[in-house]
Amino acid sequence: MGRYVETSASPPFVFASAALPARWFTVHSLRGVEALSSGYRFDVVVTSERLLDRDLERLVLGRRAALVVRAGGRPRAIHGVVSAV
């Protein structure tokens, strides 16, 4: 996955896939559930102007991904696998 570098103009959420470079996506919404000693799930709605002619499902489904959340202090990366497109 591409490396996330924070700047003062960094968006609050960044999505990256192991198959594609960071910042190819614009995060429109996210909803998640997590708890101590339990699994977690995040539903993330993204678009990408760079992938109009590509098979997004083939490229990212089942692949590793990360969601970087920038709220308050330092950025937090949530790692997982894309399970639906």
C-alpha cells in the first residue's frame, strides 16, 4: 500500500488498497463498529476518477486495504480486507 503522509491540507479520511496507490479514492462516508476483544467492521463509500475504465471489483475485492482516520491527534490507520464492492 502507498505510504500516507500527513500535511495541513490532508483530508480527514484516506482509503488505500494494496492493489492501488493511496489517494486514488475520495472517501464520502464511513460507518463502523469496533470493540475491545472483538472483531470490527467498517463500511466505507468511496469514488475514484482514476478507475472509470477499470474493473474495480477485480482489483480490490479480497485485497488488503487501510482506512486512515485523522481526528484530533495523530492519524490512525485501520487495516483490513475489502469484502464487498
